[in-house]
Amino acid sequence: MDDAVTETGAATGGVRLLLRLEGLTLFAGMTLLYATWGGSWTLYLLLFLVPDLSFLAYLSSPKFGAMVYNAAHSYLAPVTLMTLGFGFASPFTLSIALIWLAHIGIDRALGYGLKYSAGFGFTHLGRIGRQART
């Protein structure tokens, strides 16, 4: 068996489905909150894919790429921003947090989980890309 596979765990079966449905719920919920909030759809479109710029870190190495990707696709920073946005009554900060969480949600719904240092295709939701079929 491939060493990368044995060194990375991935959710399977019903747990994987549940995690992906959670992602879909997060995307739908944050987008609905953003719409209810009356946020700018131009801002939403401009910022929605910003977390994916973390892919560029893979140009350095898979380990560094996974670290940067995971930092940009973890709930830690956007939930902190959301808390600060509410605490300081900052609509712009809240907007960024809602958009960021929506992005993370759709990624998880599509199966793009947090990455292992074995390579971009190894995620906590299972393998993605061409590697998933091998």
C-alpha cells in the first residue's frame, strides 16, 4: 500500500457524507446570513475565492502548501473575525468572516478537505483529483 495512504486518515462512509453536508449547510447558512445582512454582492464575488490563493504555497513544497492551505481553510480565523465583527460592531469585518466561512463550506461540500503534507490530493475527507481514482 502507498505510504502516503497509510500515513493519512480520511473520513469514510456516513461520516464523510455528514461532513460534506455540514459544509453545504455552512455555505448556505453563511450566504443566507450575508444576503439578510445586506452585504455587497460585488464584495462577495471579489473575496469568495481569496482563500484559494493559498494554493500558491504548494509551489514551495507539499508540507508548506498544506500548512498554508489549512490555515486559510480552517474555521479558526474566520470565526475569530466573526466574533470581533460582532464585538466591535464592524460590518466589514463581519462581511469578510461570512464570505470566508461560505467559501470553506462549499469547499468541504465538494470534498476539498484539510490537506495532509503527503500532497494536495490527500485530505481529511478522502483523496481528491486523479489520485482518487487510482
